[in-house]
Amino acid sequence: MSSTPSIGFSFSQALSAQAAKKVTPVIETPVFKSTPTVQPPALTGSKALLAAENWQRGEVQLRCIEKWNETHDVVSFRFQGLKPVKFNFKPGQFITFKLDINGVNTYRSYTISSSPSRPFSLMVTIKKIAGGVVSNYLTESLNVGDEVTVTGPDGVFNLVDITADKYLFLSAGCGVTPMHSMSRWLCDTTTDSDIAFVHSAKSVNDVIFADSMASMASRSQQFTLNYVLESADNQHLLTDKHAQTGCATGRLTLEALTKWVPDYQQRTVFVCGPEPYMAAVKLLLQAAEFDMTQFHQESFGDSSAMGIKAATESAASTEQFMLRIGDKDIALTGDQTLLEGIESAKLPIIAACRSGVCGACKCQVVSGTVTSTSQMTLTADEIAAGFVLACSTKLTSDVELKM
């Protein structure tokens, strides 16, 4: 957004002026007597929201104002700040929840599913996961009126850090959340954006944001929307929402992609979903000789953590090394991550995604050598300075760490 001051009407300036006019004038009093200071009346409700300052980064307290089911196992929450704020973030970014679950400080990252073009509330959409401590806690226990603390926003998987002329959004399951935020932003702000969207799900009943996506596609001639469903049952329930929507059964194939998006080779690809889905899409595009410099992906959840674990097992070692943090020495094998060592010593660290995606567990290696499977959120300067992601890094020698 441009920082050039606007000359036209400003809600915030008008409200500030209106509030200033309501200040009760100070009455002169004799010398030696204090003069009472009269504060302007506090803005409330809609006026407070319109005059709110931008939240761009950092910790913020939120109150849940809405909660609803998207599908049988996916829940959306809408939040507003305890102190009115306008949420300013890059479409596709995530926030990290700071929670106390049964007396244990727990952190977990979730993509913002709303758009900064609608800045007065923040929406997060969460899928229940079998055995998922945080996802189950939030979907079952967090209700309207409850308060939470979050930090952020974070993440380079967004429309600002990744620029494009034409978009191809490929998602599966809850991986649709950043794509929904991006699509909403483009439809609200750049209405002539060229968007091709292909979403995969188990069945019609597992499609998240079906109504919202159909509405955006119906408003734009340059927004194509198609689905790939494992089940063929009731596919008409999706196609009835928007006449130009296509549906295929099974898994995404190059044949279907070429039919729906003939110019996919000229688009910038954004991919999000379970690890096996993203791996399959990557192989599909590589086989088609797609320019992989235009391929961008992101994922969260237990499947990603398992993917990181599998990727690092080949370099596993039972050799023991010493991890030094301040005055603490922690013995670790070559098969254990820095995060495991830090947590075993009960040292404070935020580990939100635990899969090398969110960057919350960034720390600096002062001496020694390590091997990392993810540097996703680190800049070139940070890497040169020895910064690593603790969840994705293992020792190959004795190491001194700075947190």
C-alpha cells in the first residue's frame, strides 16, 4: 500500500476531529489551585474501530467474536483486538498462538484465512487432527468471548514477497486457507487479477470455503475454479454454486490441469496442503518441465513434521555431542534436534510448527557445526551469521548456541 498521504476524506481524521471538539474547555482558576484536565470522551464501538491504529507486527491480545463450522471437522474463528486495531499483514501469512494447555506453555502457528482488505477482524480456520493437542483444544474449548494471545504475522509464503502476473493456486484440505486469503485480497483490491484455482478434497462435504470461493469466481471473468474430489458423490452441489466450476474424480493429473488451465506453464504456482499432496504436485510439474523457480509451497501440521523427520533420518547418528547454551551443557546425539535439547533443559523457546516453516525457533550457532533440513524463513544474511531453525537442525560437532 502507498504511504503517500491522501487528500480526500479520512474516517480516522474526521473522528479524531469530532472527538477533539467534544473536549470540555478548562475553566480558569485562581493561581495556587490546580487546573483539572478534562479528557475527550473515549471512542467506542464502530467509531473506535474506524479510528483504530494498524497492527503490523508483535504480540496482541484477541477476543473471539464468532465461531462456526466450515465442515464436519474444520472450524473457523473470527477475532478482534481487545484494544481496537486494524490488522495489517501480507495475504498468506500466519500468526502463532501462545496457549496454556493444562499448565504447559504451548505454541502453534495457523494461517490467517481472512484478508487485510477487510482489516477490522482476523479469521483463522483450523482442522481437527486425531491426537492434535492444539487443534483439538482450540476447536473444542475456545468459544465466543474467550481471549487469546498471538504473535506475528510471519511467513514468506505470501503475495508481497512472491510477486506474480498470473496465479495458479493448488491446494488440498486445510491448505486452502492461505489461498482463500490471497484470493480475497486480489478480488477486493486488484479485480482484474488472473487467478486459476484448483482445490483437492476427499468429498463435497470436505470442501472448505465452497460458498466464498464460488462467489469470488462468479464475480470475475478471470477467476477459474475447479475441484478434484476422491469421491464422485454429489459433485453437483459444487458445480451448482457456480456454473463454470469443473469437477474431476480421483487425484490431480496433468491432463486435468492442462484442460482447466491451458497456460499453467506461464503462471506462478502457489501450493499448500498435506506433505504427500505437495510432493505429488511437485513431481507432476517437474515431469511437465515446469519452471520450478515459479513454484512455491508451504505446509503446517503433523504431516509436515513427519516429513522433516523422514528427511533427516538418513543423516541420523548415534554419536554424542555437547550443546552449550549459556552456562548449560546438554548432551545430544546426532539424531536429536537442537529443539529437543533446548526443551529437555526447560529453556524458553517458541516452537510453533515444529517443521521448519514458521521460523519461530530461530537461534544462532556461535561455534561448531550443524546440518539443517530447512532454512525456509531465514534471510541470506541470517544464514551467513549462523542462524538456524532449532526444530530442523542437528549437531555434527560440539556446538555453542545463542538464543
